[in-house]
Amino acid sequence: MPAPVLFILSSKVVSFENYLAWLNHTLADYIGQKIHIVDESTAAALGYTVTKPKAPVLVFDFGGGTLDLSLVQLPESRGKTGGMLYRLLKLGGKAKQHTAKVIAKAGQVIGGSDIDQWLLDDLRTKQIIIQDVVIASLHQKHSPKNTFQNSITGHEPHLFDTYTYNKKRSWRLSVDKLGIMLELLPPAAISLEAITAALHHKEFYVRYNAAKILARRGDRNARLVVQETLTNSPPSTRANVARFLYRFSWYTAKPLFQQALKDSDTRVRESAMAGLSDCRLMEAYRLMAESLKNELDDEVHSAAVWSLRAHHNPAAVPVLAATLGANDFQIREHALEVLGQNDLPEAIPVVKQTIITDSQPEVKYAAVWPLAWIAHPQAVAAFKQAYYQETNAEVKAHILHLAFNLLSETAAELLVNALSSSDIPLQTMAMRIKHDLDTGMLVR
């Protein structure tokens, strides 16, 4: 094999001189002085597809461990520079128009591995801030037990409530930023002591995310903190914790839910209802229904209705049926609307019974809608039965109106009956509908 005429190798800018010296020393006996070194960033400029003569090219070569920069002026030739090295070898450097000029070059030992380390350090810094700042700044005012006094050095970063800048303090953490950090960091990155302290912060956002991350841990120690919080903490903290009990396993969460549902504060019971709805388990729906049967506060009934508005699950029907015992007729209306929106045949008997037993006309109006809306043969029969059994002429007129507007199968039969009725409101509604049919304003 003939000896090579010329070696052209590439190297990082930062190690150029040392690399060249090492090659000459190692391979001098074999190839003599036939080694040429091109910086990696310069080689990239020569291989870059630029045809403009003398075009300046600035290359940033950011790798895993180094950063190389080269500012290169391309040759006078208009040919693509991809063949630069080949032409240099062929012409032996005789053609000046094919020669590029390195104007400047620089290198630093910095790269992707450094960014990885920065990210890791940033995460550790946030963990330290959470663990030290929260405990140091919050425990005296908000923690039920002064258990962290010995860990305070007085040099912890300062937690402030506004964005007002104070030049005397360079380490400052806003309440909003604290809440965001609690939400984004993994549970293992925050100690239970810090979470416990944050649970008792005066700001809702901090307490809310502290309760969320505590539930995300889901281990035995987290359960013990939750149990202690539900027993000895202020109502606002108990409510935040109760909201995320659904993240625990059901066998762990059930006794905690039962404790929260017996809480003397309405806010805690409301949060427990919302948490139970997020479980989406048969046992959770059953617990909601049983608790609502003995619940006297309408706010808790309302919380249950709102939390079930998107639950297309037959198991949710008994819960909504229990909310029909609320004193506020508007809550009963809302519960009937949710029963209709969820389009569940299991809701038909509940709605039908409400029309019969509820004395509030507004509730009766709301109850008719699900019967007209649910696409099921039982709903058609119940709608018809509700009309004939209703004694309130205003409600009957409303049922007739819905029958035509929602294209009920019973509309024509009900209209014939209403036209012969002696009840003025019902007869008036029937005459108006007939007029609209005769004039084409209403089409059947």
C-alpha cells in the first residue's frame, strides 16, 4: 500500500495546538510533516452550501462538551464549497481563487453536558428553596406545630408577597412563583416538612398546590400528613386537602373522605364531594349519595351537582336524586338539568317522581326538559304521563310548548287535548301553537 501524500484531519478549536503536536509526535516517523489540521467549525464553513464569492460564514459548533466558533471568508470561486478540500488537494494550493481565509476562531470547554448539569443544579436549587425557604418563612405564622425551629439559620432566601423589588435582598421568591414550583416539581423533590408548611400558607394557590403534590406522593407518610391535617388544621387547609383525596387508592381514601364529609365546616364537605366525583368509582358515588341524604347545607348539594355535570355514568343518578332534597329550588333545577344533559335512561324515574312530588313550578319546568330530551321510549311515555297527571295549568302549558319545540312524538295528541281544555293558560298556549301551525310559522 503506497504511503499517503497528505493527511487532512479535523480538530476542536480549543484543543487544536495540543492535538497537532500529539499527531506530529506520534506519526512523524510514518508520514513526516504531511499532516494538516482543520478546525471542525472551519471545516463546516468550507462544506456549507454557499456560492456567493468571498461570503463570510460564522459557524457555531455546539457539541456535547465544547463550543467552537469560526469566522471564515469563502474563496473567490463561485463553485459550491462542498468540493473545496478536493480541489485544494488536486491543485496543490496553486489556485488562489479556491483558497478560503480564516478570519477568527475561538473555542470554549462548554457543551450539552454542562446544560444537563445546569438543569440538575437548578432543580436542586429549587428543591433547597422549597425545603428551606418555605419552612423558614412559613412555619412561624402558619404551621400548627413549631417543629422546624432548630433548622433555621437566618440565611434562608426571603419569601415576599409582592413583586416590589428590594435591592437589599437578592434572594427573593414570590408567592406566585412558590405556587408554580409546588405544581411543577416532582413529589420526591419536596420534603414532607416543606409541603406541610406550605399547606398552612395564607394564599390559596400555595395551599392548593401543596395539597395536590401531597396527594401525588400517595404514600403512607403522605397519608399521615393528610390525616393530621384533616384533624387539626384550619378549615381552609382541610378543604384543600380533601379536594385531592381521590389521588390516593380507594381503600386509603375512603376513611379520609368519611372524615371530611363529617367535618363541621361546609367548605371541607364541598371539597370532599368534588374529590369523590373525581374518583369515578361506584363506591364513591354511593358514599356521595349516602352523605347527601343527611346533608342540611345547600352549598354541599350544589357542589355535588356541579361536580357531576359531565358524568355520563348511571351510578351518578342516585347522587343527583339525593340533591333534589336541597331546600333551594334553584339547586334542584340545576340537578334536573344535569340529569337531562347526561342523557341517562336511569334518570327517567327520578325526573318523573320529581314532577309529581315537587310543588315548585320552576322545578317542574326543569323536570320536563329531561323527559323531552332523553332519547328513550320510557322518556316519551313519562312525558305524556306527566302532562295528563299535572294539575297546574301553567305547567301543563309549558309541557305542551316543549312538546312542539322539541318535536316530541306526543305533541299532536297533547295539542288536541289542550284545545278542548277549560284551563285558560293551557287553552291559550294550544291556540297559539295551532295558529303557528296554520300560518306555517311552526312546522310539524
